[in-house]
Amino acid sequence: MKLSFVELTLYCLKKYRQFVLYCFIGCSGALLDYLIFLFLTRYCGMGEHYQWANLLSVSAGILNNFWLNARFNFKKSDHLLKRFLSFYSVGMFGWLISAGCLHVLVEWVGLQPAVAKFVTIFVVTVVQFTLNKLITFGKIGKQNV
């Protein structure tokens, strides 16, 4: 049986709904992260301190994404403090990846921090989705995570 493009698209959206929604929510957090990063580095004198700007902007994106994912994607309202701490920890792991990528891309490759920041977002998204789906929005307190 051959599926049309529309049928295949609908099937994929249904099958991978959480990932698709996670990516849309992630886009809002990534946009917030990126805009705050640009604001801090270009207008607040943090251009030479782009790693600090990255930490602050990533934290804002994490807060945005936790709330939206808990409420609308994974629809979890139990153990919110544990889930938030887990989500933030995953986010900080993503920040470490981002910081490493930023360092390499800015210091070694010679990209502008804004361009390097944009590139790192894609790498971090896949890692964070996997960890958050398994750990943060899995069954908190159960062995079968």
C-alpha cells in the first residue's frame, strides 16, 4: 500500500508528535535564547564575555521550554520540582555542549559568536530531547525510566 505525501506527513506527525512539538517548543526557547544572547553581547557590553551571555540566555530558554513542555507536550503536572531540576540539569548539560562548541567555533574556527551560537542550537536539541523524554518526563521515581 502506497501512501500519499499528505498521508505520510500525517502519519509521521502522529507517530513523532512529541518530538515535533518538542522541536516547536524548542524553537521558541531557542529564539528567546538567541535574542537574549544577541542583546547581551551587542547592547550590554558582554561581547568579550560571550560565555556568560550564553549561560544567561540558555537559562532563560530552559525556563521557557520546561513550562511549555510540561504543560502542553508531555502534559505532566506531578513532581514538578523534581522534573524542573531534571530538566534544568539536562539543560545545563546542553549548555556545556554549547559552551564547548562555541569555544571551538569562535576561538579555533574564527566564526562570529552570533553565528557560532546559531550552529550549536541544532546539536544540543537532539541530545536534550532524548534525555528529557527518557529522564525528565519519564516516570519520576520509577525504575522503568
